[in-house]
Amino acid sequence: MSLCHLNGNYLPLADARLSPLDRGFLFGDGAYEVIPVYSRWPFRLDEHLDRLQRTLDALRLPNPHPAAEWAAIIATVIAGNEWNDQSVYLQITRGADSVRKHAFPAQIRPTVFLMSEPLHTPDAAQLETGVGAVSAIDYRWLRCDLKTVSLLANCLLRQMAVDADCAEAVLFRDGFLTEGAASNIFAVRNGVLLAPPKSRLILPGITYDIILELAANRGMPNEVREISEAEVRAADELWMTSSTKEVLPIVTLDGQPIGTGRPGELARRMHGWYQEFKNTVMRHA
């Protein structure tokens, strides 16, 4: 049975209980992080905790633990579960108040919850054939750079993709690419890897950073700039990236082929570099 952490206690996930007045439940008032774990080693933990702190600061939510305590809690959850590769989910809400009201409680007692699941990445068949995506208007709020638990819009957008038997929804705001419903999106045109710039409209992905680092280190031409919807639809390649999807080629958008309609050479190259990086860096302290 999966071990979780709830407000200082370690217990089976099935036994975890929260107050119905918790503001995370009532208002989506909280922050979260997802930390990939390779060979029981949390990858780029400092970067994940830094991103968590930025979200907490913007939410005016006190951080209940310093970095060393977070590291110890995460290590205990990892050790208490059976999988070598894991996905650790960490959530902090503003806690429960005595009544339901929009304004913050006078005294905040954050709810801290962590759990772990097996880390599943795309299988060989998906990498060989690629996946489909649909496009959608990005109607989410204007602080998508914050990793908050208020994810209803993302859920609706991802469900739109699932209903179309696709893997992701590619989002556009005012005619420009932002990201996916639960991923970052990269495009390739004329041998150049294109990435939307970080802003308040996209989540600053840890995997996004890795992709650009690998491109720079391996000599793959790349540009970080605004990418128009027309450029996306005319792209030679389109990728979705995240800690679970890694580098997954998108080969159709709204039923129309991207490039040749097959995973492209740059996607194969980047995926290979990512696997090498994972096996030589992510799995070692």
C-alpha cells in the first residue's frame, strides 16, 4: 500500500483524511509540485522547491518547511514506497477555517500532503508512431506561471483531447502558442527548435529547461520567441514535454498531419539525448 505524508504523519494513502472545510477543497486555494524520482533520487529538487516558493509567495501562503525539512520528508516518502522510479506529488493548502469564507483565515494552518506514484513514461509504440493533439483557445487565468491546485480549466482542456482520442490540447492565446493542457510545447521549423518564452502565461517547466539546455549543449539550433498559430500548424515537428511525457512527438493537430505525420529526426535526436541525460545525470547524486 502506498505511503503518504499528511501534516507531519506518515500513513497509508487510503487512510489519509482532510477536513471538508479545507480551503484547497473549497476554493482550490493551494500550491503543488510534481517531482520526478529516478533510482530513488529526486531530480532537481532545489529547482522544484524554488518554483514552489515562488508560487507560495504569490499566493501569500507561508512555506511550512525549510528546504532541508522538505528534502527529509520527500526522502521518507520515496523510501516508504516500492518503486525505484517515482512521481512525488506535494501539495500545500491554506488549511481549514471554521466557516466557508473567501477572505483568508486570520490564523493560517497550512495542510501539507505528499504522496508518490510509479513514474510512467511513453512506451516504444508511442515514440514510434507519435500522438495526436487538438487545438484550443487558452482560456485559463493570467497567472499560469504559478503551480496552483486550481486546475479545472486544464482538466477541461485535457478532457477535450481525450474525447477526440488525442494525447494533448495545444493552447493558443491571441494567436500565439502558450503550452499544452499539462505539458510544454516545442515546434521545429527549418531545422530550428522553437520554444515560447517564459511569461505569466505558461508554467516554467523543469523539463522545458532541460530540453533547451540539451539543445544548446549539443549544437541544435534553437530560438526562444513567440510562435504564431500559423507557424505551429506549418511546423515540421511538434513535441510535448513534461517529466512524465519526456519528449513525445505530436504528429497530428486537429486531424491534420504535422510535417510528414511521423515523428521527426530532431525529436528522435532529442529523445536520445534526454535518455542519455536521464541515465547518466538524473539517476546519480
